[in-house]
Amino acid sequence: MTTLPHSFKRIRLNLARSKEHPLGSAQHGYEFVAPLSADGHIDVEAWRKEREHCRVRRFWGDEEEVGRLVHKPGGPEHARWVFDYDDTAEEDDEAGYRFGAHAFVPGEYVSIRDEDGDMHTFQVVTVEPAT
């Protein structure tokens, strides 16, 4: 079993309030592992060293998918973070909106564009040591 550096955290995002879910939803969201700096930002250099441990689990009602947190070049803001569920296809990627600029601390909000191009807002509910 590999012991990850202390900076690696398991982050849970729950769907925030929306038209379809006026109270938000703990049954819709993501859990992912990423290295965070002291102020809660994703640490690109630490990700590069241990990227194989940066996994994501998407849970959406009765559906579940497992993939990887990937840092991709290009895009309107240059580099971008995506959740990738299939190495052979790009259309399944879900892009985090300005993930590089967001602090992943409980109570904060982030947005993710799903594979259909729809943007959803999520609340960071937990940030715990990754095991």
C-alpha cells in the first residue's frame, strides 16, 4: 500500500441548489483525490509526481463512474483540470471551471461542465486526508 504525502486530500463535492434540486443533493456529486497547497489550491507539481493516485468517483443518483483527475494544456484559460473516465475518448471529460484558481475548502463552491456541456455548481463539503 502506498502512503501518499500529507498534501493529498479526498475532496467531496455535493450538488448545490439548482432548479432541479432546490435543496441541493448529497446523492449527486464527486469525490476525488488531489494534492492541495496550504491554502487549498491544487498543487500541479505534486500532481505530476503522483498523478496515478489522483482518482475521481462521480456519483449521480444510481449511477457511478470512476476516472482520473487530469491536467490538460490549452483551453480558454490555458491549462485546465478535467475528470477523465476513458483514456481513449475526450468527449467524456468533465471540466472543472477555473479549478486552478479555486480553493478547495469546505463551504466553497466550484462549477463543473459535464460531458453534455451543461454547467453545474457544487459545494465543497469535506476535505480529508487521502488514504
